[in-house]
Amino acid sequence: MPVSSTTYNGPVRPYNLFHHDQTNDAFSVIWNHIFSGTFLNEARANAAGWRFNEVASNPQAPLGLPQDTVDAIGSLNATNTANTFQTFGFPGPADFNQWTYTYKDVATKVQGNHTIKFGGELTRLSYLNNPTYAARPSYNFYNIWDFLNDAPHTENGSFSPITGTPTTNRQDDRENLWGFFVQDDWKIRPNLTFNIGLRYTYLDALYTKQNNLSTVVLGSGASAYTGLSIRHGGHLWSPQKGNFGPQFGFAWSPDAFHSKFVLRGGYGLNYNEEEIAITGNAYNNPRASSTPPSPAAARLPSIRISSTPSRQPRTRSSAFRQTPIPSAPLIMPVSRSMGASASLPFPPICPQPTLSTSHSIPSTTSAISSSQPPDTRPA
């Protein structure tokens, strides 16, 4: 679905006429196949993404020129330079392209009083990290005289430390998320069902198509910061591989209530990957690009740069809040939420048990109550 807009980006000047053309796409294919009356399979493929390129949609913009800000002109604004004049130069632009591809296959087999489900899921994340706006330098001048003499007091931008020229340090980020499960809905009695399953999750580490990702490697012991180095290339971390999550649930309707009261409970362990919007900030690590410090900025310790990949600490895994419910498949789309550093004191797995009841009341109404322990993970 295309989305287009044309506005003034910044002051009303002819070169600030700004065009934004965005395209949102979503595709889905589902194939259900019945092998027999007791065996069926569902295959599903999805692709969703959105993209825009404001460099291509604004050919009229003078993107080859930097942005300049003059703090004061004569006596104007001389006493409060925090409120600067309008910037000279076209603001922006941005270049964005993000896609999520998912394939899931789930088979269901009914054998007596057992309903067995098993399958797998692959999610591939594709994320363009190309800050074109950062490749255009911006300069701040104390006054008009400094501007005419090309003497800025502050310079900002993304520059290559090798050539000294502006760069976007384009990174086409990639991440693959795998999940496999097996589950048995065991109807022991007409009023009692157990749900037992196991899920395995493999959350691959972030990497780039160009192999230009820079990773911070801390030193050991007391030299964690003074011995800090930068590894160039490879994956951002080494993913952990033992992500097995048992699942258990039940539903029981006591005979005394004549099917009008149901008690449900569940317990499950699942894992969560690091949010790509956070881990993608590795773009700012040294070597591929750097931002010049202001004159008053303190000098940082020197950083060693290595091109040899080294093993990174294990990533933290956290539990989903979802717990299994009888007759519902355990395989779930992997939720994307922020993950903390492996060095923080988080437990590797957080259990999340739940308990709920539902009771039918006369006049075709029902009441539902549930209980879940509070999240014990540190804030």
C-alpha cells in the first residue's frame, strides 16, 4: 500500500519542499492438506515490510551541501545562543527498508484420546541500517563572521576514519529465528485434559550482509574498559544453543458442577531474542564510522581493533508470558522485545505459571477469573 506526502521540511523555502513516498507490503500463503481423517497439515508463509528512500524521492534537494547554523548575527540572539536561527540547508533525508519473512509448518495427528501436534517455524529479519542523514555534515558557527571565514565551533556527521569522507556506513542487518515443537493434548477423561509439550528455540545473532559489523569486546577483570577492543566482522554475539522450553497445561471440569465450571492452569518456559532496534546500534561502534568530538569533549581511552572474530558472552534468555492452554498449539510467533546485556544479573529463564477459572451463571452469563505471579525479573 503506497503512502505519499509533500510538505515543507523545516522553514518555508523552495529547497525544503519535501516528498515522502512509502510502500507497505504484506503477503500470506496458506496451504492446508488432509492426509486422512486423523492426520492433517498446515503450511503458512508470510512476508511483510515497509520501505522508503527520501534521497530518491527528493531529486530537487541540494543534498550535496551541508547544514549550517549561525548562533548569532550581530546583536541578534547574542545573549541566548541556545535559541539558534533556522538552519541553512535541506534537513534529512532517510533511507529505510525492513522485511520480516516467516515460514511455519504444523502437523496434527489424532490417535485415540491423544491429539499430537508438531512442527517448526523460521523467521528471517531483514533490516536496512543506512542513515543517509548522518552522512551530511552539519556545522555550528558562533557568528556571521565565523561563518564567512569557514571557522565552525562544532562539526557533526558520520565520517570514515580511513578516508575522512562522509559515509553512511550502510549495513544490511540480518537475523534468523528458529523454533520447533511437539505437543500432546491428552484427554484422559471427558472432563480432564492434559497438555504436555516441548519447544526448542534457536535465536541467531545479528550479522550484516557486508560483514562490516563492529563488536565491542570487553577486557577481562579490572581491565574491562581499559582493555576494551573492537572486533570487525562476524556476528554480533555467539547465540546460546540449549534453549529448550517445557510446556504443561490442564483443563478440568469437576463432575459436581455439570460442565458449568472449568479450572485451567499452565506452566511454560520460552525464550526471547534481542531487539534489532537495540542491537543495530552497533552501527555506532568505531572503525567503520566516527563522529568528531566537540572541542570541550574529553578524550576517550584508545581502542584496539581486531579483525579476528572472538567468542562473545551468552545472550540472556527470558520467558514469554504465554502459557499453554489445552487444544491450542504451543508454537507461537517469536515476540520481539528488548533484551538486556548478558552481563546483567538476570536469570537465564523465568518461569511464568498461570491459573484461571470460568464459571457459567444462569441467564446465559459467565464469570472468568485468573491469577498469575508478578514478573520477578529486575526492572
